[in-house]
Amino acid sequence: MCCFLSSVTYADKAVSEARFSPLPEAARVVVVVGKPSATNNALVAAFVEAGHDARLVPETAPEIGPYDLVIGRADILPTLDGIEPSIGELARLEGLGARILNRPSALIAAHDKLSTALLLGRAGVEQPLTAHVSDTSVPSFAAPYVVKPRFGSWGQDVHLCVSEDELREHLGRLRDEPWFRRQGAIVQSLIEPAGRDLRVVVAAGRVVGAIERVAPPGEWRTNVALGGHRVRIDAPPGAQGLALRAVAALGLDLAGVDIATDAVGRMYVIEVNGAVDFTPEYGKDVFAVAADALLSVAAQPFLAPTLPGVTTVEETALADSAA
């Protein structure tokens, strides 16, 4: 079965010049919920530098009050069939009244590529033609096709099929993959020329850094995990605006947006990563600038949310993630 889905100022300043907005006095703890990683450790260090008691919590956080700040960084499972268990911890903390940036519903929307495509489409954000397939059906749009897991990252199990026959053969082989049997796959049109894209990091509605990713010789995927390399750039205004629209459509507070440009200069959102990894290459003092942006949101008045029923897309993603 196949289902077809149809100008910002750069924040760039030194740590010594950053002006961090303080949390309310009752909120002295900043908790980053996610696995140990270079990015998460650097974020914690930036919050500490800002004068807060910051800590990284892989799964179970301490009891925290309604004004404490929690940054959700739950990532994809290595098995490509769901989200790390820390997504449940984020939901628990949200239920206790903690202030969550990157709420569980937003992370699910980003990690589940079906949800991402639906929400971007609803918001009118430019993206490749996209279909969700659960068998060997071919989408109505033309080759070449990019096939990827519904939950995926690092370029893992992402394949290029240059014809309908090749796509059918590849989908037939995927029947043996547990993630495909459970959730099907996402098929997208390839944005050409391939081998080069832009990653823009957004924090609290501000673009805080960007790099161009360049694939190694003979490879069309730009993932650094697959040998691609980064080139520090200032994202053009059009790319910044597109990234901000994509992040807003998913309700994220800290995310990376991968953008490809076609031969005539049109830009498309390829991925939105709710647990994006980034490095100092992305911009001068990028972690301090990101922390500043997130803390500025935390300084605003906050009412702990009542938790309404989730949308159909989120409900489906929650069920798939928990299965």
C-alpha cells in the first residue's frame, strides 16, 4: 500500500558578550534529558556557564518544580523503529508541570518522518514529494526515489532507487527488516543535484548556526557519519526563513533542519532533527548562543499546560513508538 502526501538576523556573539535571561528564582535547575553525547555535554556546559545548576539526565530525572527548565533531547533508537525511552521521562516531567522545551509531542512529530511530512504539508513548507509505503507499491511521482525508515537518522538504511523497478526490488528486500514490517518506509523524490545540503540549527525561534554538508566522492548522502564533511557558512536568508517555518510547524524549540537546493535554486526541507547534533563549527560560540535563546524563552511567564488529546498523527506515532 502506498499513501501519497503531498529574513532572520544571525545570532553570532562571544560567550563573554552573551546576555543570559535568568530563570525565575524558584527555578535553579536546567535538565537536559537525553543520552550522553558531545552536543548534550556542551549544552549542559553552556547552561552552567550561564550560572545555572545544569545536568544531563539519560532517563530518569529528579523531581523538579513547575518553573524548572527541561530540554528534551530524546533521539531515535539504533534499531530505527522508535524513540529512546527518555521520551517517556519527558512526558512524566511534563505531567508534573515542568517547563519543557522540545515537548514530547514535538519530538515525536520530528522523529516520525510520516508525521513530519504531514505537518510540513499542512503548514505549506516546501518539501520533496513524499509517500508512505508498507509493501512494494510505487508512488505516483517519478523516479529517482529516496527510501528511508519512518524513524531514522545518521543516513542509516537510506537508499537511492533510480527507477520504479529498482524501487520495487528494494522494497521487496525491506520486507525482512523489522522496522519495515512494523512501520513501512518513507519514499521521497530526490532533489537534484545531490551530494550537498545545508543544515540550519534553530533555538527558540532564532537561527544560531549553520553548516554546509558535502558528501564524499562516490556518495550522494551528505551525513558526516557516512564520510561527509562540514563547511562553515552563513545560511542565506531564504534558508533561514524556511528552517524557521519548518521548526514552527512541528512545535520544536531546538532542532536542526536539513535543506537541499535544486538546479534552479528552489529550496526544500529534507529532514527536521529534534535531537540534532552540532559542533563549534556551526558558528562562533554556538552553544552559548543556543543556551541564551532557550533561557530567554524560560524567562517568559509560564503556565503548566493541561495535556489535551493528541492529534491523529501524534497518536499513531505514540502507539508505534511504544509498541
